Amino acid sequence: MAQQTFSNSQEPLDLLAFGAHPDDVELSAGGTLAKLASQGKRCAIVDLTRGELGTRGSAEIRDQEAAASAAILGVVYRENLKLADGFFSVDDASLRQVISAIRRLRPAVVLANAMNDRHPDHGRGADLVARAAFLSGLTKVVTGTKDAPEPAFRPRTVYHYIQDYDRTPDVVVNVTGHLATKFEAILAYGSQFHDPNSKEPDTPISSPEFLDHVRGRAISFGRPAGFLHGEGFEVRRPIGTDSLLDLM
């Protein structure tokens, strides 16, 4: 199932996480979503593509895995925009699809792919979402239908999670106590990650060592911030605060 439904579609979101491919969000921000969901916050995921070019599995299998993973994380909604894996562009059509998602779901905070990464879809997805988040606040950018136009809406901020490349985070979220849920959500993608019984070709992410890397990164992000486990994020503009006393 590629799309799930809201329990209350009229209520805005606390956080909306975009991923170029199903499993992008889980790998880099799954602990953050699990933690917020455990606190009663409304979180959702929008995947840009179905990951149909992936070496292992299929788009149909990943649809099912994405739905299972969303249930594990506790998000209230997930949908797939079905842009072309590997070939989508930051163009009028794709921008309007992302703008429409933001306007429909009205998140306070948006998460997006890494700004620069090994997979070109990640950096391109980051640019697409960041640009759409700005354009979604312009009243002269029209989305929806003539009978049901979508009101302009701009999220408070966009954070970019960190993926394959090592990058220095601007902010670290404490996900201590939520790593088990993150890994359960990751392993819902049985077609993609380590399975000793799989007959699929090996890939850089299908080895058990890759999951060790994900766990090690949570430790390395958390330690400088004083956390057991953390997830790191970058921003395109400075993080503001009313008082330095509010920051750790």
C-alpha cells in the first residue's frame, strides 16, 4: 500500500519528512520521528519516488515495506508522489507536487534529504523540497483545482538529515531510547537490508556491516552533544532562539 490515510486530515502536522526513496527517512531520521510520535506529535512521511531503480526488490514490494515501516514509527500518514527514481528534476511539475503536499498537510517543520550525498537523488531531493517549502508560502503560486484551491502555507523551517556522506550537523536530536524502533522500521524493508536467506544481489546497504555503520553514526552524533544516541541535521539558514539559555 503506497498511501495511508489520516485519522483527521484537517489537523495540521507537527513534522513532515520527505525522502527521495522509501527508507531514506527511516535510515537518517527514524529515531526523531519515533520519538515525536511517542510524545503524541503528528508526523508524516512523503516519499518522492517508489525507489523503482533499486537493485533489490521492486516498487510494489517497497510500497508494502514503506507502509509497514510507517506503522512501526507511529506516523499518521504516508504517501508517495511517484516521481521518476533517478530522473526527477527540480522543475515546475515536481515543485507543484511537493508544494501541494506541503499545503495539504501543513507541517510546522519539514525534514528533507541531505544537501550533498553519494546518490544524486538525495541532493536533488533536498533542493526540490527546500525550494517548494518557500514557494508554498506564495499566494500567487496556484495549486489544487479551480473549485478547491490550496491555500498558501509555509513551514516554519526545513532541516536536512545526513545520509551517506559524513557531514557536520548544525543540530543534533537526542534519540536515546528510540533506536530500537528506528531499527525495527529500517528492517521492515526486508528486500533492501541484510537478510542471510536472500538470493538478491549484494548492494552497499545489504551487508550486516552497513547496519553497524548506522548504529555507530547514532553514537558518533550523540556523543559530542552529551547523548547516548543522536541524529544530525543541517540547515540552510541560521537557527534562531530568544535566549542562549534555551540551547543545550
